[in-house]
Amino acid sequence: MRLVPAPRRRATSSTGTPLTALPRRLARLGLVAGLPLLTSGCVKSGISQKAADTHDLFYIILWLALPVFLFVEGMLVVCVIAFRRRKGDQSVPVQDYGSNRALFAFFGGPLVVVVILLAFGEHTLSTVDHVDPHPDLEVTVTGFQWEWSATYPKAGFTVSGETLKSPMVMELPVDQTTRITLTSNDVIHEFYVPDLLFMKNAVPGNPNVFTIRPTKIGTYHSQCAQYCGLWHSKMKFDLKVVSAADFAAWQTQEKKATTPSGTCAPTGSSITLTAHNIHWDKKCIAVEADKPITVTIDNKDAGIAHDFGVWQSSKLKHEFFATPKVTGVSTKTFKLPALKAGKYYFQCDVHGPAMSGVLIVGGS
């Protein structure tokens, strides 16, 4: 008879888990528990003093929350190990209903943490939301589906992106305070610059005003952080922080680029405008004075509405007329009343300065 040795039994814990697997499981558990601490080092420090204050608040919250997390998880592990049911033990554990001291600690400890967090949080919030009454520069930023435009009123020009083609690039001078008036032409958008650790909603009919003072030169990619429709993911813009000299040169360049050049003289009383990628194909149009105007809008933007409005100036204080909205892809023609000789401002009232230009009536 041949004797076959019995197989060796692997040592197991009371739950049946092989003891050799426990170190690997503990290592995985430690990695998962430590991952938030490791990734917290990836938080941006920001490019302004307000961003630095927000960054500091993050670490205050982290270090106040960490003892609470470790205490709760530690007590959970202790309870799981110390009070687990042993194999073959069917007895009912002794029931401990706690004490007033434990109850006081349970509510008092978190209350202290919350009060400390509230104090630090309110101080940081008041600093971040403070609007400087004497800014060096003022800019109006307008959001619309699905692009941005930035108007520099003192310099008299507007920059905007081209939807699905190129994002808006707005420049700001370094170490100067800029007051931004944030508006929306249609739905709620969100002005989000990750490197500023800051976001603010653009709400239709309710402008938000805030000030920023960037301290680091560079180009910072930004985006709309509020879902706003089909092409929300493409609604991006770049914030470019430059030196004061470069900013002055850029303003001069942009003002020349946005000023209609060449001949813009009337050849009749008809206008044809093509809208594509939320832009008109012309920045300067002209018609004869004191004659009814025929306007043809060729809208090539599928599912997007445009109109044609004529204003006294870009300050939008007096609108002479506006066509009904034309939803693309389609072409419509409208008859509009005559205008006296002069220089006017036109735009799509749906998308604002991104679709604007000069209307010359009766001259060049």
C-alpha cells in the first residue's frame, strides 16, 4: 500500500481569509486611504492673492478634517476587530448604551471643528468676494451659446471667440486690478478660471461684478463650468496675463483690427449678411440714406437663432429696429424703415458684441 501525504492546510484567519493574503489587503487599504492625501498636493496654488487665500483654506479644511477622519475610521476598525463574531460563538454580546460623556464628545467635538471652519471660511469668502472700488481696468465679459466675448469700454473694442473654431483670448495686465462685469445673453453660464481658483455665474438679467489681480504672467486655459446646451464642452476661453507694455500694445492692435477698414460705401438700400460659427461675414455695411432698407439674413448655424438689430452706438442706449429671429439653417429677408445719414452700430441681439459691426448710412 502506498501512503499519500495529506495536503498541507493553509493558515487562515477567523473569517477564512488566508493569512498570506492579509498583508496585500492591508497594503491596498492603506493605498486607498492615503490616496486623498497624496492627490491633495496637486491642488493649484493660483495666480493671484485671492487664489492663494482659497488654496490656504483648502489645507485648513484638510488638516481639520483629517483627525476626524482618522478617529472615525480608527474606531470603526477597532470595533470590527474587537467585537467581531467568533466562529462557533452564538452568544449575544453585552449591550453598552454609552454615557453622557460620550454623547457630549460626539456632538461637542464636531461642533468645535465646524465653528473653526466657519470662521476661516467666512474670512476667506469676504476676501475673495471683495470688489475693489478703484480698479485699474474695467472689462465686460458676456457669455452666450456657446462662446464668450470681452468688451474693453475705455479702449473701445471687443474680442470674442468663434464657436467650434477658436476660443476667445482676453488679455489682462499683470499686477493690476481688473473689475469684470459678467453677463449672459441667454442661459446661465459659468466663468471658470482654474488657475484663479475662482468661478462665478453669468446669469441673464443679473450681472455679477468681481475684481481679480493676476500676479503671474502666462496663458491660462478656462471654460464654462455650467452645462448650457449642446456645445457646452466647446465653450472655452484663454486668459492671457501679460506685462503692462505688452497689454498696451495688444489694445492698440485689437482696436485697429476691430475698426472697419477700406471702402464701405453704399451701393443701394439692400444688405445681405451671412451668419456662420456665430459670426457675421461683414464688419462694415452701408446703405443709402432716407430709403427703406432690405435686409437678407443667411443663417448657416444649424439650430441657432440670430437677428439683426441697429443701435445708435455700441453703448446700446437706443435701438432703432431689430428683425425677428432667424433659426438656421435658413434664409429670410426683411423690410426695415429708412435711416438718416450717419454712422450706426449693428449686432445680433442674441449673441451681442461677438456679432457686431458698423452700419454706414449715406456716406463712406
